[in-house]
Amino acid sequence: MNSVFLTGHGGNEVVQVGEQPLPTPGPGEVLVRMRASTLNQVDLYMRNSGAGITHQLPQIMGLDGAGEVESTEGDPAFTTGQRVLVHPGIAWGRCEFCLRGQDVLCTRYSLLGEHRHGTWAQWVALPARNVFPTPPHLDDLQAAALGVNHLTAWRMVVSQARLQPWERARWSPRVMRTSWTAPVP
Ligand SMILES: [Zn+2]
């Protein structure tokens, strides 16, 4: 399959466009034909050094993406051709953090485009629980931007601070903390 992959670390000379083997879905995984993917700061980090990230070369780049389901063996709830977006953060599901619902703290957390092949390819195989139906009002490009880009903000505001729909958050860089306003009437 056609893909964009890293052959080393450095400048753009290590970014290659070419053939890589078609991924084979493992147990519980689905095969997604990619229609759109995004550029993340992490992609640049992986190109520049990838230091501290356990990975192999060549490494297919790309974290986020959207496309359609091609193989549904990993989860018959999906249908062939169904439009989906992918969440690139793959938790192990068995460590103490996973069991508490804190997937992002998983001791074996891995990410597409970092620890395993990413979305800058014609096909990606990943766990079915990381694949979500694309909302019908979004096209593939818009859906591709939903994967991990919002995750840090969501965890800060919703998971940790538990901001309610009637509350507002105000960023105050001078004190480096978030202050809360009175509920919106
Ligand atoms: Zn875990």
C-alpha cells in the first residue's frame, strides 16, 4: 500500500513516500481505509528525533485520521464501508489505570504514528474500540481532526475540572491557573 513513512530522524530527507506492507488486523481489530489524516506536532517530533518513543523504522507517520471500515472481523457491529474516525491512543485495557477508566495513564499506552504504524497510509489496522462512527455532519477532513487534538483540553476541562455546561472557564496566564465564573443564567 502507498504510505508516508520515516526511514530515520532528521529533516525531510527521512520522510519517504512509497510502499509498505498492508496491515493485517489482529484479534479485535478492524481495517480502516483512510480518506483523510492530519498533521500533528507529534509527527514533527517523530521526524526530528523520536527520542523516548519506542518505535521501529520504517515507521508510517500520522496520528489522526478518518476513512471507512474495510474489514469488520474485529467487531461485527461495524459495517463495510461505514464512515469512521480513529482515536490514535491505544490503551492496554488491563493495567490498574485502565481498570479505573484512566486510559491515558495506561502503563502500556501506545499511539498510532509513534509506537505503531500511523494514519498516513491507505489502510490502518487498529482495535475496534478506537474506531468511532463519523458524525454525519462532518466530512472526512473535519472528522480526521477530532482524534487526539482535543484530548488534553478535554481531560483538563471535563475529566479533571468537571466543568458543567452552565459554567465558563477563563484562562489566566499570570497566575497559571483556570478560574471559574458564576454559572451562566
Ligand atoms: Zn492500561
